Amino acid sequence: MGAALAVVGAPVTSAPAFAAPPEAEVVAVSYATSEQCPTREAFLAGVRRYTTRWRALDADESARVRRFRIAFEPSGAAKRGTLVVENASGQATRREIVANDCERVARGLAIAMALALDPAAEIATPAPPKETDTSPTLPLVEQPAPVSKSLPDEAVVPVAVPLDAPPPSSPVSPPTRSLRFGVEAKVELASAITNRPVPVLGAAFEIHTAPPRMPKWLAPSFGVGLRQSLPASVEASAASAEFSWTAAQLRACPLRFDLLASRLEVMPCAEANIGVLRAEARRALDARQSTSSWFDLGGSVRALYRVSPSWGIGVSGLVTAPFVRHRFALDDQTLLSQPPAVAIAGGLLAEFVL
């Protein structure tokens, strides 16, 4: 009777083997490394050794998916690794690991990312039973419970995850290039239009890159936008004039320096403005309107503080030199305005990363 029961029960235990495999989750991955730390390709390969139930979002794809931000930075004589996971609704969790060996930090972050992607990930291979367990205690990885982005980074709940467990082998997918798009709004004061500062409004579209196998600070970004001044009046004894300025803006920022655990970004940039300067005379017998072309080149510095993975606020300062300095004067040669040889501008900005 016992043998018959064993034969009948055997197919039941093997039934789960015919279940359909789960579909791979598509996620967006942003990776910033430092010297002596694994490359993006090596890190993602390490994650896939624990679980293959995911794939990275391609550069030409657009979808509302979970976002994983991985960053490495020095922490005294040690290395610090950070993993920020943001879901589609905007909630984020943050994990940090500090160790003397960057490879060890990367292995811990890979395990944490694998568990976030697949709670059933194969983290450890079971060892044969022993009469006495003399193995040393394995280090732990802090894996916090989900927290709101408004909570401090220290609000984490440690979860024991072995770092030295041998991962199972799995195929490695081709590497992807990190690319981010953003939009920017800015308000500033500029001295290039008249002899006193004039308010200027601006908006721009930006492309941020993070080339693999390159230093973290070598992360070029490019922007194209539009700048529009508010009308500015200049008074003279016999007449007055109103000036307005419209220009297309081109910007290239080859370097990016991350401070305060990658929350503060400082970028030196080269900028150019191409547009027109309009002047309209008033209170004069022969009042006319004049339009002249505008072109300038200069350099700027931008400092942006990341209040969240998507939003940032900051300040900017710009120094430019107009190529053509048209004089605006009355018939009696009374000078109304002339652009300065060197102009400055400064203002506040807000950025949203798509």
C-alpha cells in the first residue's frame, strides 16, 4: 500500500515544473561609478547572476517603470555604495553599503537590487549539512523597508543578506548607454540689454549623458532653449526708448561634479545666444522702431540641488561678450543704450528629469 501511494504522489510534486516562467520586468538603470569600482556592464552582469527576471530600459524606449540609481563614492578610506529605487508612483527607498573593498560593496548592492527585482532571487547555494558549523559570520547588507522621499536617508531597517554567497551563472545581456532627458525653467537678471539689469525668462530642453567606463565627473550634458527679456525703458531728456531681447540659447557642459552624496551637481558650461534686439523710440518727432541681430559667447556655472531623483532647484551665473554692440541714439546723437563689452547674468532655475 505504501508503494502505491508513492507512485501516485510523484506526479503531484513535479507539477510546478510545468508552470509558465514569469515575464521579465523592464526597469530604468542609472549608474555612476568611481575609480577602482566595477563598470556598469560588470555590475549589471552581477545582478543577472542572481536573477534574470528583468531587463534594462533601452535608450529609445519610454515607459513609466521602476528606476534604479546606483552610485559609488569614497567614504574616507573606504568605499560607499548607494542604491535608490523609485517606483512608478514616485515612492523611493535608499540603501547604503560601506566597505574597504569596492568589489564587496558592488556585490552587496547587486544582491540588494536582485532582491528588489525578484524576492525569490537565488542569493545563496545551499551547502551540505555539517555536524558543527564553524563558518564565520557573514557581513550584512542594509535593505530598508520602503520609505517616503521626504524621510531622512538614515531611516532604514537592516536585513541580513550574505555577501559571500556564490551566485548562479546566467547569460549576460549587451550593455546599454545611460541617457537622461530633462526640461528647465529659469528666471534671471541680465545686463546685456541696457545699462541696468533687465529680467529675463528662459526655458530649455536638456540631454544628460553618463558614458560607461569613464570617470564620474566626465558626464557631458547639452541644452537648447529660448530666452526672452521683459520690456525695459530708457529715458532721455527729449525722448525715451523701449528695448526687448529674444534669443535662442545653446549650452554644452562637459563636466559634472557631484557633492553631498550626489545630491548637489556643479557644472561649468559654454553658452551662446543667437537672436534679435529690438528698440522702439517714443516721445520723439520722428519715432522709429529698430531691430538688430544679436550673437554672444560666454561661460557659465550651474549648481543644482536634487530634492528628488526627478526634481532639482539651483542657481546659475553667466558671463558673455556680445560680438556686435549696436548703438541706439537720437538724431542729436544723444545715446540711449549700447550693450556692454562684457555682460553678466544670474538667476534661479528648476529642472525636471523625464
